[in-house]
Amino acid sequence: MSSKPRMRGTRFRRPSTKKQSKERRGEHDAPTSYLEEAPIDPSQVSSRILNALEHLGTQRFALPPFSEHFQRWIKDVEAVLMEFETKLPEMADEAYRVTVQDRLSSLRDLLGKQVDAEKTSSGETSKILQELRTFELELSKLEHEYRTVTYEARKRHEKALEKIRNEIDAIDKRRLKLLRKQPSIVERILQRSRAKLDASTSALQSKRAHLDHEGTLLQNELDELRSNYEVKRGHLRERQELLKAKLDEVQRTASNDALEVRKAACQELGLAVAQTVERSSKRQITPDADNQ
């Protein structure tokens, strides 16, 4: 069974339309009204500027070095003044500009001197710290020497004292034997036992006196060693304390964040802003009064 080929009909074609160009659509879509910018309130702007200057004038910094803090801070001050001059250009008259430039120039000089002093003090601090470490080593060496000579003196005298004590013990034992021994008739007649006992007693007293003298010599030597040690240590301590005081002074100078200088500068700049705003207000009032 054979199949007949199908007849294809004509396809439905949509009428072609030209696309509207973006430019034409844009003509219809464009808004017909424009937004008007809100008027600037001079009092609000000047108030904001004055508050910002007051805040910058009381700003404290962290730990030194302060050179980077100073650079950032003065840029912030300039940015605040630039905002005032941009928002209210008509108020930044010649008197204002001269005053501001003078104050900023003076401020840069003062902060620059502070940065230079900070750099100088950094070198001085390193030098002083090195000297202090040297004194610490000398004190440690002095302490070690004192302990060594004291130990040697004690050891030397103790050896002599021990020898004398042994001699005293030997004499004391002989004397005890004489006391316990029964003298013979001849010894009693010649009083030899008595003479031996007296000699033993005299030797014992002599050795004990020698023992006391040796102890005195030891104490005198220890006292002299201690005195010399205290004098030397006192000199080192005195020089060390002077260096520490100098270090404190140098660090106190280096750790100065120039708060008073910056505060005074911001007050002067704020006064310049307030005065130029006041002058501008008077200029606006005067023509009105003349017209009346």
C-alpha cells in the first residue's frame, strides 16, 4: 500500500514591524520634571564645621611616634575647612583666607618641630638605654666581685680560726689530764705539777686571745670590704639614677602629642569661621536696610 506525500501549506507569517530604537523609546521615557537641590542652610553648615574643629582640637593620640598621627590630623583639619569653603564659598572672604593660611602655616611649623624633637629623642633614648645596660653590667660585676672576695676572706680566716680551735682543744685536754693526774712526791716538793698547770692555763688563755683577735680581724676585713662595695655601688647607682631621670625627661618630651598646640589652633580656626560667617550676615543685612 503506497502512501501519498503530504502537501505542505503556507506558514502563517507575522507581519514584520520595525523595532523602535532606544533613542525613540528614550524620548517617551525621559522625565519631564527636574529635581531641585535643597537650599544650603549656612547656620547648619557653620555649626557642623565648628563642632568638627572642636572635636579635632580635643583629639588624643595613642602611643608615640606621633609623626603619622600629626599628618593624618592636619589633613582632617584641612578637609573640614575645605568643606566649609565648598559649601559656603561666598563666605570665605579674603580676611578669612589670610587668617586660615596663617594659622595652618604656624601649625605645620610647630608640629614639624615636634616631629624633629621626637626623632632626636629617639636617638638619645637608644643611647641612654645602652648606657643603662652598661651600668647594670657593672653593678652585676661589682656584686659578683664582692661576693667572691667576701667568701675568700671568710674561708681564709675560718681556716686560721679552725687551727686555733684545734690547738685550744689540745691544750685543754692536756690541762685536764694534769688536773686528774696525781702528782708524785717529787713533783709536789718541786711544785712541777703546779708549774705545768699554770703553763697550760697561760697557753690556753693566749690561744683564746689569739682566737678572738683572729675573729676581730675577720670582722674588720668584712666591714672594710662591705664599705668599699657600698661606696662603689653608690657611685654607680647615683649615675644610674641620673640617667634614668634624663631618660624620663627625653621620653616625656617625645611622648608629647602637642594637644595644647592643636587645641589652640582649632580654636583660632573656629573663631575665623565664626567671624567670616558674622561678616557675611552683616553684608546681607546692610543692603536690605538700605533698600528700606
